[in-house]
Amino acid sequence: MKRVLHILKDINPPEALTVIAKQAEQPSQNISILLIQEAITLKPTVAAKIYVLKEDAQKRGVASGFKSINYSKMLELIFSSDSVVTW
């Protein structure tokens, strides 16, 4: 199974959520999403593991219902993925 990590930086990533949703429908792909910078306020509703970067959430005073991770865990996600897409 191919592991794909999508890193979202902006609150209005063009086509990102559409592409991610289509990939998430494919059983051959394991999709994860990491929300950073301004994107931490997004509420994606796709079938994927969704993470938020703790430092960015704290800096902006945002509470998220998604799993909060630090920079070390972010690096683990990146290096354990077969492909990484940044939006």
C-alpha cells in the first residue's frame, strides 16, 4: 500500500481537497494529511489520517479536533511516506 502524505499550508488550497478525496477512495493508497501554518483552521472531511502541527496551532491560538504532533513526528511522517505533496 502506497503511503501518501499531503501537507496543507493555506486555507484555500486550489484543488487539494478534491485530489486528496479521490486518492482516499483508492484502497491501494494510505492517505495522511498534515495541517500547518494557515491551514490549521481547515476541517477536511476525507477518509484520511489528519494531523495538525502543534506549534502552529499554539502560535495561532487554535484548538483542533485532529491529532496534534510536533516537528519530530512531522519528520517521521515525511520520511515514512512513499510520497509527499505540499499544497
